[in-house]
Amino acid sequence: MVGLDRDPAALTAARARLGRYGDRFRAVEGNYAEALALVGHPVHGFLLDLGVSSHQLDTPERGFSFQADGPLDMRMGHTGPTAAELIASLDEQTLADTIYRDGEERFSRQIARRLKHDLPTTTAQAVKSVEAAVPRKDWPKNIHVATRTFQALRIAVNDELGALDTALEGLDALLLPGGVAAIISFHSLEDRRVKQAFKVLCGDVPDETPRGFPVAPVKAEARFQALTRKPIEASDAEVADNPRARSAKLRGVEKRS
């Protein structure tokens, strides 16, 4: 088993927990989008757990959460620009587009304008900027008003959707015949990508041949078969034990032999 992660702290924890298995487990620092190059050969199984970890959320110094103040960092590794640097470097329109695209935030323009004005360097400052930008009557009732903005900044800082697209495109080459890919997503932007990519791998693509066209459409080759008709979600008991599992969705496919 090979464990891939960009976060050195996660690798240290994995080595400590799985050290008793000796050379049967190997921890490698890197982006899962480069799994084939990092591992060095095709594999029998690929389990991808997307998004931020509980350890990262619960460590204020990492800057992922608005629950406690810390530097506005949000990097899963230790390279590249921080969230604060990203806000400072992007122009207002690009920042607004990023918040709308990666956070599905309808007040993205107002939030981007305020962030560019305030240039926050801590999570608490960023929260205040968002709160000042969104009219109080429009604050969501079920989530914190800064949730979508923080999600968008985190996704952009770590190029999470780009990495996911690259990984999905490389599944055929990564898996051996009979190999299984299982992906856990935590929000709709991720799940839509996984769902659509799995459909294509399983040959389930829309027929775009014009009606009445005299040539029979060529069906896509189904090199995979679906293992989940619908995404598997956490049970009520699991959510009660681990509330962060409430939005998790697991989908799986198997490469044909």
C-alpha cells in the first residue's frame, strides 16, 4: 500500500500508525494527480479521499477554518502562494470569478471587492470582510456566511479541481485490469466531476448524433463498470459519531479485465 499526501504532517501520522506493517506500507509526499509517476507502476486499487482533513481544519496555524483565528494560509503543502497572497495578487474581477466558480457564492462580487479593500492576512480578518460584504438579511441559515468563500479560496490555493480532473483522466492508465477506483467527495463541485467521469469510463455518454443522421452513432467503449448506481452516503449513526461525514459521497468503478 502506498499513501500519497501533500501534507508532511499527514505522512508523519500515517507512518506512525502503520509502521508495524513494515515495507508493506509506503508514505510518499506528492499530489495524487501524479499518482502513476509517484508510485511507479499501475495499481490494483485507488482510494481517493478528497478535500481538507480534520487535522488541517482543527489546526488554526494552517488557516483552513474560520472557527479559530490563524494566518490565512490554506496550503495543503508548504509551497505556493497562501490564500492571503492569492487575494493580494488577483485582480478584483478574477477573485470574484474564483469565489463564484469554486464556492458557488452569489455575493462573490461584493465579497471580492471587500477582500481587495481589506487585504486580510488572518482568518478572523477574512471572516470580517465577508460579513461586511454580505447584507445581514442574506446570511445563510444553515451554514456560516464565510463557508463558501473559504471553500473557494482553499480550492484555488491548492488547485483541487484541476488535480481531480487530472486524476480522473489518468484512471485508465493507473489501474490494472480488474482494478478498482473509489472516490469520496464532499461537495457538489467534486461529485459532479466524479459522476460524469465515471459515466464516460463506463461508456454512458450522451448520443449527440443529429436526429435523422444517416450514419449509425459509434458507442463509446466501456472499459469500466460502475460499482455504485448511486453514491454511498454516511448513515445516521456515522454522522452522529462523525458530523463531518454528513456531506461525504462515495462512488466506485472497476476496470474490466
